[in-house]
Amino acid sequence: MLRLGLPVAWGEQDQFGHVNNVVYFRYFEKVWMHYLARIGVLSSHRESGTGDQYLSGSSIKDTRLSFAR
């Protein structure tokens, strides 16, 4: 399990203090990039000059988000 503390920025919440649904997917993207950096993928591809090619083919294929009521 990977944990990454992400602050909730002003503007990511509605008037009731709830985080906007689309923001969760931005969080997923930040964690994904943090994970790639942590395992050394970003630095190894940056050094070899293949970083852009790798990242353009590396993506999260499917995401689903369900909220508990």
C-alpha cells in the first residue's frame, strides 16, 4: 500500500466543505506519478532519454469511484 498525504486546496471543495468528485481523479494522478518516481521509473527513463515515450504509453486504464452512503 502506498500512502501520500495530499492537502485539499481551496477551490477543490463545494460550499459544504465536500471535495469535488473530479478532484479525486486528480489525486489518483498525483499518486500514480509519485509511485512511478518512487520506484525509479521516472528517473531511469529521464536519464536514458525515453521518459516522454514511456509516459505517453503509461496510463491508468480504468478508474471507478464509488461513494459510501
